[in-house]
Amino acid sequence: MASRSAPPADVLVPPTGTQPASSSRLGASGRDVLLDAARELMIASGSSDVSLHAIARQAGVTAPLVKYYFGSKEGLLTALVEADTGKSLGQLQQLIELDISAAEKLKLHVTGIIRTYARHPYLNGLLNRLVRESGSERSDRIKANFVEPLIKAQRVIIEAGVAAGEFRPIDPNHAYFLIVGACQYLFATRVPFGNLMGGAPSDDAFVRSYTAAALDFIQRGLGVDPDRS
């Protein structure tokens, strides 16, 4: 990006009647402003299906700025996934290498997944969309950088737990979908179902209580006594 010239002045002009989505963005880079705008729209709508023009309008800029920074809307969405998952993925290998039991690793792993999806409830739908709709290079990148590391890390934890007698025998593939489904579905559907629950999925206290309930459910399902982990 360093060699790229500054964007034309007209792409920085907010569309008539719009304002930047947050005054705290003053001084933020154009990339960050656009990524924040996309996040806000997806969280508000409960969907990853947002238009390029809606993102630009939310950011208070014109649509060509998206192309300037990301090349396309799909480029922006890919950058969003990478920004939202980068820190968590970086911690996966550290978790695997910790000198603690598999049960304790699973507890930390599940807690981390729930926190990620509570913070970014659109993430699962966005991942599915990019893997399904993007060109092969971008799709392969998403799978290699997010999906495969997550599956591999959880497989290592489950297999180690089974070998140590901490977990009952279970197909790691089955465990993956059962665990990830329990961690993300509530937050992915919090817009349509949140009203039925009084907005609870957006509440920090609810996220903490749900994390405890999910951990208890998953650990007991694997034959783990939660009081021992």
C-alpha cells in the first residue's frame, strides 16, 4: 500500500445527507473506517448481505473508496474476516502448546469461540458466503487461514482428551460441528430471536451465563466432570 497514491478527493466526500458512522473514527485509516462500517451494518441487520453502497454510506464516504482500499466488496469482506479472526487464530497454537489438560484446553477454546461470535455475530454467515461465492483463490485462502486451523486445533484437543481418558471416544468431526454450532448459532440468529429473548444475546451478563451453560453441556456430553477441569 505504501506505493499507492492518495485516493482522489472525490472518493473522500461523504454522500449528501450522510455523516461518518462514528465521531471516534476521526483520524482512523480509510480501511478501518470501512471495516467498522461493514461490522455495524452486519450486526444491526443480522446478515452478512450488505451492499457496497450501504457500507460506503455508513462510513460517510463514497463507494469508490472501497475499491481503492480493497479492490472490491469481496476484498473488503475477506479483509474483515481476517481482521476479526487474526488474534484468535494466533492464540490457537499457543493454546495447543500449553502444559494443561485437554479438558482445560477445551474450556479455554470454547470460551474463546463464544467470545468471538458474541463480538462478531455475522462471522459464520460471512465465512460461509466467502467460501461458497468467492473465486477459488480467495475461497482457498479463507479455508486455509481460518477453517482448517480451527478444525485442526479442536481435533488435537479432542484426540488428546480421548487418549488421556478425559473424554469418551467421539469422532472429532462430529465434535467439531456440535461444539461450533453450540457456540455460534445463538449469536448468528440474535436479530430474529433476540426480540423473543428481550435482547439478551447482546448483553454481556447473558454472554457470560451462556458460556458457562455451554461449557457444562459440552463437557458433560464428552463425559467430563466440569468440577474437575
